[in-house]
Amino acid sequence: MAGESAVSTASKPQMRGLLNAVIKRNIIVALALSGVAGFTFKQLIGNERKRKYAEFYRTYDAEKEFEEMRKKGLFQSC
């Protein structure tokens, strides 16, 4: 223990290129998070919405809908 110093020396601060390094790291993090958020939104919201639209149009009858609106008097020309 005779050669060890009780006080540790601090490392030198990075002065050159610090802003560029921080910006580069922030851009990488932002791109990764936005990619994850986009993929999650597509899986949770987009696919469910697409499935609901497909189900609606699979069972949709335009003629029946038109006749119901005509009987209610919503059209002036029919």
C-alpha cells in the first residue's frame, strides 16, 4: 500500500467534439425510439383498425343502406 495514492485523479473533460458526440447519440436514440413507437402503433392500432374496416365492409350491404335512407326521406331526388 505504500505505492497507492489515497486521492484519485479525475479524468480530463472532453472539450473538442463534445457537442457533435452528444448530438449524434441523441439522434441515434431518437431514431430508435421513433422506430419502436411507429412499429408499436402499427401493431396495436393500425392492424386492429384495418381488421375492423375489413369486417365492416365484409358485412356491408349498400343497397340495404340506400333503401333505409330513402325510406327516411333523406334524399330529395329519390
